Amino acid sequence: LEMPQMSALLPQLVDAARELAEKQTPPIIDTALDNMRRELEPAVERLSQLAAVNPAVDEQEVEAGREQLRELDTGLRRIRLRLDALRLLVVG
């Protein structure tokens, strides 16, 4: 930017935006994990119960569901913040 005061202020604004986003990230991840578990764990449990009484349901299907849960859990826990954009309005 051609405005010297903005050049000095911009890094501070970026740091403040990053700090705010970092504070918001853990609750978002927790919500995603909770939603994933709430949706998928009952489905895997139902499949497991069905496999116990129905020979047409293969144990590999149940294990695939459990593996999907583990992979999603791991993936969601590895989410990292990336600040892609910052909107800056200059008035004056």
C-alpha cells in the first residue's frame, strides 16, 4: 500500500485476525467431531447388530465403518487454521 500508516498497521491487523481465528478453531473442530460421531456411530452400531443376526452382512462391512470413523476422527483432529484472506476497508 502507498499509505505509510497502513504499511505499519497491516501486520498488526493480520496478527489480530489470525489470533481471533485461532481462538475460534478448537470449538469448530469439536463441533465437527461431535456431529460426525452423532451421525456415524449409530449407523456403525446398527450395522454391527445386524451382522450378529444376519449372515448376509459381512463383518468386513462393519470393520469398514469403524475404520471410516477412525479416519474421519484423525482427519478432523489434524485440521489446521489457514488464513486465506483478510478484508481491509480504507475510509478517508
